[in-house]
Amino acid sequence: MLRTQVTIVGAGPSGLLLSQLLQRNGIDSIVIERRSRAYVEARIRAGLLERGTVALLEEAGVGARLRREGLVHDGVELAFAGGVHRIDLRALSGHPMTVYGQTEITRDLGEARVAAGGSVLYEAEDVVLEEIAGTRPRVAFTREGRRHSIECDFIAGCDGFHGVSRQSLRAGTFATHERVYPFGWLGVLADVPPVADELIYANHARGFALCSMRSRTRSRYYLQCTPDDRVEDWSDERFWEELRRRLPSGHADRLTTGPSLEKSIAPLRSFVVEPMRFGHLFLVGDAAHIVPPTGAKGLNLAAADVRVLYQALIEHYRHGNPRLLDEYSARALTRVWAATRFSWWFTTLMHRFSDDSFAHRLQLAELDYLVGSPAASQAFAENYVGLEFR
């Protein structure tokens, strides 16, 4: 039987970040992960960071490479009706965004945990959460052919939408709220220079498109596709041709193409579970909520959950005060719902839902108002860069 203060299920960025922050504040933890370290660090995910996420990574002591290699963006471009309109994020909100891939964050955190002697147990299978509501919470798992168990004070479920943490909840103890969107995102990663210095979100009659990047030499592009589309049906040539069609002519002419390094289709949904605490179990990140990637709130919301939880654990262990732990769900959900609202709104504004010309003209009218009204542009900027913590 192993013993620790906090058992963290999931070694993605939220689990590793929580473990790193806890150790720097004298709190022991053990992280268990179903996959191998190589698999976890190779996953292609988002890479657009709010300033609160950047600050938290700095606090965790893993900001050095981010400062060197991260791309600071002061604005974002919205393309519609054949034109391009820039929203000046820094001027309107006082803050920029930073492009730095989640893959790089996970690697930085993994190296930091090794350097600090942190306990991260990869390839842990058949994970079972026990006594969540009892007096002796435990996490049991199989690793290297042997059954193990960790006794702890608290469990942090950082294992994603399909993880065991939320699946361990007893029926009737929680509520779920969900919106499934009638399209997906076809994403391509390629070693080509980005078409622009900042992100471009495009509303087009043929469907949504996003031009993003991971570095000055590596680009990430997305196209709205149907739920029935298959990656096999999208050759590189077809993807680049369709992306050109959905971009304004000036950007389409500057687009550099090349062979894809990775190509995938992701369905889009909004999902929230309430509450986010169940006895000794705290749900973090995708285990508790999913947002469509429009606006890049997923990773940033997970980091915000980590911020709330680790501060609550510090208050508990240093001062014996459980107040912040008791408030974890309410505090986290306030931000979750604000980001869910923004992600839903931005998704409905930018995507083609049907061939209804009336609906499309309303989108264009709202976009025209958004870029033409200083108040509307400021509201967009404040939500996009991340609302202040309360």
C-alpha cells in the first residue's frame, strides 16, 4: 500500500501541472497515467494560452522555454464577406495571447517532474477509485503485472472526458449539460510557415476555417467538416484546395502548402458536469467539461481548475482551513460557464449550420457589428484573452 496526500489520475498537462505546483508548496502527490510517457507527450492538442495560464506555468517553474519560443499575439483576425478585420486584443483588453503547443507544455512539465523527483507512474491499467465518499479514499491499479493501491487524502481526476474519474461517480449524484454540434473540425499539421502572423478565423459560405500555428515554421489549419467525413477521404491536395476557397483572396495567395504531418477529425460538443467535487474526488479539466475549440478555452479552463484546486489544497494543509476546498466546485464552475458561453457563441457565429440564407446573413450582420463597435470588440477581446479571476 502506497501513501500520499493527493493522488492525481492523468498525466496530461493539468495533472502534471497540479503535481508540480503542489510539490513546490510542500504537498506530496503521486500521478498515475494509463498511457506511456512517450504517448502522452506526442499527443497533438491546442496551443493558444491565456495570460493566466502563462502565469501559472511560470509559477510552476516551467516558463523558461515558453518565454524563449512562445509567440506573443497582440491581435486576431476575423475574415468574412471577403474582407479581413483585426481585433486588437492588447489595446482592448490590456493583454495578448501566447502560442505554445500543448505538446511542448506536457514535455516541459514531464521533465520538471523528473528533475524534482516527482512520482509519475505511467502505464497504470485497470484503475479503480475507492472510498471516494468514505474516510480512506484509495486508487487501485495494475502496473507491470502487479496490483497496487494508493491511500490518500484527496483524488484529483485529471484524466479527460473518457477517463475513469467521472465514470466512478454514482448515478443521481451529478447533473450533465450537453450540446452536440452538427459538424467537426478537420485539422492538419504541416511544416510550412503560417499564412499570417496572427490567427485567422474565417466565416465562409462553404464553412468555417481557422489558420493557426505552432511556430514560425509549423502551421495548424482547420476546416469545418461533416460528422460523416473520414480522414481517408481528405488528401492533402483536397485539404489545401478547400482551405484556399474559404480564405480571403489575399491570404489564399500567400498560403504555403506541404505534406501533412498529422491529420485528424474532431467532433465538437459543449459539456459540463455539476458539481465538480464528490467527497474526496475533485474533477479537473476535460473530466468535468468540454468546450468546442473555437476560442481555444479547453486547456486554459483546465489550468484555471488547477489554479483553484491547488490554492485550496495549500489553504487546507497549511492552515487547516477547508473553506476553499468546499468552494472549489462553485468557483471553478463560474469560470467554466463563462467560457462555455463564449465558446458556444463564437462557434455559432463562425460556423455554417445549414443552407439557410437568413441565418447566414444574420451571422454576417453580427460580425459586422462586432468589428464595427468598440464596445462589442472590447467584450470579445476580454473573453478571448480570458476573464479576470474572481
